[in-house]
Amino acid sequence: MKRQQFETEVNRVCIAGFVEQSYILDHRTNKCDFYRLMVNIKRKSGAIDTLPVLVNPLVADIRADISGKFVNVEGEIRSYRYKEGEAYHIRIFILASKITVHDIPEYRNEIYLYGTIMNHPMIRTTPRGKCIADISLIVTRSNSKTDLVPCIVWGNTIRKLSEKGEGDSISIAGR
């Protein structure tokens, strides 16, 4: 994605990986069903993360069994808060706007966010000595609802954060 295009993006995710679990009904809202895929994506380190992807049947043929297939998913990060027992949790997932099945794996994992910093960055050091920071970003959707997206930032982005504070807007790109 070109830099000037990123600057206009508010919430855009592109992932690629193998489907661990094909479409299963996740939930129903406003008489619309949403189905969940579990997609295994590979980090640069080689580690595998399994990400939940929610799909509206208008986006993909949910009757197809794509378990074990390689897919590219485009969409947005979404979140919602829920209570389990006495504790509150945040469920984070990708809401798919496009899913493409491929025969040959081509990894592309990118995220572009523009939002408001909710908390002061928590800067820490990894076991390998890398400086990273944890922040929560509030991203506003086109319908004015918001998503809370926890982020771990590295490198130059930490420098950007040192110039910003709680309540300031920031754009970030990553994987």
C-alpha cells in the first residue's frame, strides 16, 4: 500500500495464512449471521498466530469447506467488551470485507490504523533487549462507533509516541 494511501486509512488489515477451522456460526445480529474462520498466520520470526476472522455470508461462500487452504483476508480490526464472571475482557477479531483462496502461499500481513491514544505508553524491554511500548488505540468507525485496539509498537514508532500523549491522534502501520 502506498504511503499517501495509508495516510487516509483509518482501519485496514490484510492477512494471509492457512485456515485452521472453516466457517462456523459465531453470532447473529439484526437478523444477519456472522461466521468465524480461524486463520494461522506466520510472523517474520516463524512463530504462528491464530486469528479469528468474522465473515458475513455476503462476503464469501460460507458453505465451502476451506480448512487447510491458504487465504488472503482484507478487512478491519474490531473489538467489543464483554463480561465473564466478575472480569471484563476485550474480544478482538478481523471483520472480513474480502477473502481470496490461493493455491500458492503468498504471505502479506499488514495493518494500518489511525486513532486516539487512550493511555500513556508502557515502555518495556524484550528478553532480547529490544525496546517496545504497549498502547491502546481508540479507532473510530464510519458509523461513529469505536474499537479499542491494543498495540505493541517497536522502533521509530516509539519515537513518534514520545512526542504524543493520551488523547492525541496517531497513525501507525505494522504487522
